[in-house]
Amino acid sequence: MTLGGSSAEQAAAVWQRAARARERADRELRLVRECEDLARERGGDLHVRLAHIHQASARRHELTAQLLESHARRAARWADTGGRPPLFMTGVAEACGADSAAVTLVDIDRNQIAAASSDEPSRAAQELEYILGEGPARDAVRNRCAVVASGGVLAGRWPGYGPAAEGLGIGHVLAVPLQSADSCIGALAAFGVRSDAASTTTVTQVADSLTRNVFLGADAVPGLFGGIDYRAEVHQAAGMVAVQLGCRIPDALELVKVRAFADSRPIGDIAQDIVQGRLRLG
Amino acid sequence: MTLREQEVAAVFAELTGGAARDPLDTQALLATLAEGGRRLFHARGAKVAYVPGGHSPVLTDGTDPSLGSLAADAARWEEGAGYDARTTGCALVDVDVAARSARLRWPRWSPRATALGFGRATALPLQGRSGQVGALVLFTAPDKPLDEEALALVRLFAEVAGHTLTLQRELSETQVLAGQLEHALSSRVVVEQAKGILAARHGLSLDEAFAGLRGYARSHRRKLADVAREVTEGQLPELLAQ
């Protein structure tokens, strides 16, 4: 989803969203205090448990507000100075305490259907997973748990992805699923975070905010203010290749991926060449 | 914790455990809530009404079929101790069901509850995140009011139940939204693929291919994504063919 109007209006709309997230956080914090008061008055652990539930929910809304506020600040600056439009994922990487971050959304068969990243290395790393069909985000979705890897472990665990990621300067990656109850909609990968339990907690909390509030909530912005990439041209190219070679779409998509990997070029560029008739596979 | 408090905790565990097993099964949650309330407070019967998100429809249940239908009728009549608790947010404690004031206030509900053999009712609002979302009503025999200890705890029970229902609803909404997002994204993918297929097959630009796809879907009154999916599966060879 993209917001209409001038860039200043867009920034204002993001501030309003942030304010609504903060209201939700405040409401949850009031419930936390009520539950804690009742726990003190009556004893027993029921209210303590309820207080924990509301605390988690308050933290989630608070984090969402922070993500939106940081995006609003960048959008306002962009309205003043111009240049490249701000990326929502920049704030996500910051909140994770990471150098960079990428989000992958998947369909029910766990195929990547959309992606967003904070910078070029994270975009390239994300795309490697797309092309090679292996990597931390894919494992986080499949196993529904956090995946941590660094240094030599990268290559040991993912023979294709590992060395290529190291080539991009990625030394450490932490990927967590974007999940809620029975649903898993994708994964968040943070690059260059510290490898400790606190980092895992932080990144998991950011993932929770993204899942419940940014991608799925009542006030959701699943298009990340224009920052999400649906890879439209890759799918257009796959359709064309399928006709040109008389093969099925999944096979055509695979051929486009293979070509991107072989040429060490972004898959979007390869797709552009195919769509504009400059490149024919086969 | 007293024995009663432990029992409340046990019912709470039952409620949350049930929600985790199947977050979409609200009716099962309401049945557990009514039965848990009846058992805990040694009531003769219990009924529950719940309005997810504060909008209609009103979901109801009772500890036996006659109470289940009383709950449904009360919601339709907009009458009864539970209806008042749900709409005002105030608890009605140990009300004489057959009293003159009750008959005046609830002309249909009061006689029906009396005929079912209930003398006294306690109705508690179930609180959501912003306001009440339902009510739990506990019935006792005419000569058996709820004891004081039970009254103190029954509020706690209703409060916990309100929270549980709200959390369960949020989880099930998230599941529905996840399905919708996945559908929207998958639809985009097949539409782009179909554009590529039609453009290559008929030597068209992508915009022309899209116009053809959309025109076909409109004239056949079908969804764009469904038509696109068939194109990607090798069906509809006649589409855009001269």
C-alpha cells in the first residue's frame, strides 16, 4: 500500500498511525497496572499471568509505535531534502540492533511471495535465499524457530547460501519466523546483530510487532509504505519464458533464478532484460 | 490460594488450553465458561452471552438446552439480568428473579427463568479491551443465594473470562488476516505470470496483456486472479486468441 498525497502529507499520516499505536500501548499498560494491583490485593497467580499477557501486548504496540515514528521522522526529512525515499526496513534494522534487516513473506507452500530489505547487502542476501532455495529465513519458516549462524557455520549449514553471503560481507545472521498462533507468514532476518540471548529476544519482539501490527493488525501497512517488493517483473518474465520454452511456470521461474545466479546479477535485472526482449533463455 | 481460587485457576487453564488448541472455536470456549462457572460456584445453571468485538451477532450458550435457548431469547428480547450487565457494565448480584421489579423490567425473561425453577441470578459483565463484550449469568434455587466467598471470586472469574475471550478473538482475527494477506499476495503473483504468458503468446505489451486479462474477467464476471490462475495452468487458450 502506498499513501497518496505529497511527501509531507505522507509523513503526517505515518505520525497519526504511530500515535494510534501508542494509544494502544498505553491502554495495555493501564491493564497491566490494574492486574498488578489486583495481584497484590488478592494474591494468587491469576492476575500475575494476566499482567504478563498485557505487558507483552503493550511492548508489541510500543515497538510498533517506535517503528512508525522512526519512519515518520525519515519521511519528514525526505519531504524537506528530497533524495531517495525512506525505507521502513531501515527502522526495523535499527530496532533489531542490526546493521541491516530483511523481511520475507511466504505463501502456504512456503514460497517467497514478497520481500523487503533495509539496504543493498540485506537485499542481496535475501535474494540469494530466493534464488538458491536455502538459507536462514527459509529455515526459520520451516522450523518455526529462531535460526542463528555466523562465520564458518554459514557455509557448513547452507553450501550455496553460506559462501555467497560471506562474499556479501555477512558475518552473522539471526532469522526468526513471523508467526502468530497457527499462522506463519514469513521471516525476519537481522544481519550483523550480536550473538546473545538478548538479541534473539529483541529481534523476536520486532518480528512479533511486524506480524501482529504491521502486516496483519487492524491498522496494518502490509506494503510497508511502498517498501515491499512483489517481484512483479520476475513473475512476468517467468510467464514469458514458460511460453517461449513450452515449459511450466515453476520450471520457467527456476530457469530465471538459475540465470541470475550464473550471471551474478540481480534477478530483477535479468527479468527486466527478458521482459523487454533483450534476453531469451534456453 | 484457597481451594476455590485453585479451582478458578484450573478453569482458567482449561479456557486458555482450549483456545490454544483451536483459537477459532468460540462456541466451545463459551460452553467451557458456562459449565466452569456453574461448577465453581455450585450454581444450578449458568448461561453466557458474548458479542465479539462489541458488534452483533450475540453468541450464546448455557449449561443445558433450556438455558441455551433462554440465553438466545434474552439476547433477542434485549431483556434479562445478563443483558443489563452486558449493556451497562455493572454486575447484578443475587437478584430475585421473580420479584415484582424483575417482572416489570424483564416481562418475558423473568417468567421464563422462574418457570425453569431458578429463583436467584447473579450477572457479571465480561470485559473486553474497551468496554464490556458479554455477560455470564449464574442461577441458583430460590432459597440458595451465592455465598459471600463465591461472590468475591465470581467477579475474578468473569474478569479472567473476558480477557480470555478477547485474546482468543484477537488470535482468530490474526489468522483470518494472515489468510487474506496470503491470498492477496498470491493473486498478485499469478496475475503477473499470466500477463507474461499472454504477452509472449500473442506478441503484446504487458499493459495490453493485462487489459485483455481484465476484459475477459469482467465480461465473464469472474475474479481476475481466478482467470489468471487458469492461464498459468495452461487453460483458457482462447483468451486473446484472434
